[in-house]
Amino acid sequence: MPKAKGKSRRQKYSYKLNRKRLYRSARRRAAPRIACSHIRHAWDPTKSVAQNLAEMGLAEDPNKAVPIPKKKLLGMEVESDGREQGKKVVRKPYVVNEMEYEASLPEKKSNTLSRDLIDYVRYMIQNHGENYKEMARDEKNYYQDTPKQIKRKINVYKNFYPEEYKDFIASLKQEKMDVQ
């Protein structure tokens, strides 16, 4: 059975179509993406961005919120406009309070080392102690690390797990004392 005509042919580029206008209209229709959950829950889609942020006590434009004073040349006094900005009514202060509380919490360390690297470092310390040249010649040194590279890996392990490293060294000393 023969193929239908025109199906396998490539589409022709339409020079008359204005793609900029299509792109702009699609962008305008999209709702703003809000990363912070506190802002997302307090957001009112019927109001503008400026109105929503003003109700939450947040600044729309950081340059207007914290203006940089203009200094005259030769170090004269700072210019000041005689006008004071009127106080804005904050209807949703809980948003800022929650964000400040969340920002004040300490960060958790999410950095960890791979189990292979930890085992490698422990093996090297257990068998060679502080002799990095011997470690470099060890048969388990698959990646042919130089003594400096091995020392760096051990220091990384010390920095990431200081308590675990101290316990490991103490257990090694205990084993040596038991053997003697």
C-alpha cells in the first residue's frame, strides 16, 4: 500500500508568523512562580504583585526600599530629600515573621563522603599510620594517589567526621596496647 503524500516531507518555515508576539503572550498568562511556601500560601491571585508584596511587608524593588544616599564630590554632606515615605499597612505580618524564623534556624550539614573513601582512608591509617609514602606504594591504592593526595583525603575525612576519627585513632591505640 503506498504512503500518503506529504506525510514524510519536512514542514516549510513560515516567514509570515510573528513568533515574538506568541512568546510574549504565553509568558504574560503564566502565573508567577513562588519559591517560598509562606508567600505562596498568603498570595492573592486577584491582586497585583506590588499589592501582594506590600500587604506582606516585603519590598517589590530593593533599590527603592533601601536607597543608596548620593554623595557630592569632594566629600560634602549627604543629600537628603525632605520627603518621608508614608508608612505602609502590613496586613499579613506573619509571612515576614515565619521567613525570619526560618532564616534564623541553623543549617544542617548535608556534605558527606562516600563509603568507599571512608573505608580507603581507614584502611590506610590502620596499616600505615602516618607514613604517606608507604600508603602510596600500597596495593590497595588503585587510583595511584600520590602521598600528598592521600594526605589530603585523610584531612578531608578528619574535617568531615572529627569525632569518628578520634574514636578510630583511640581504638587503634587500644589494639596496639592489647597486642603488646
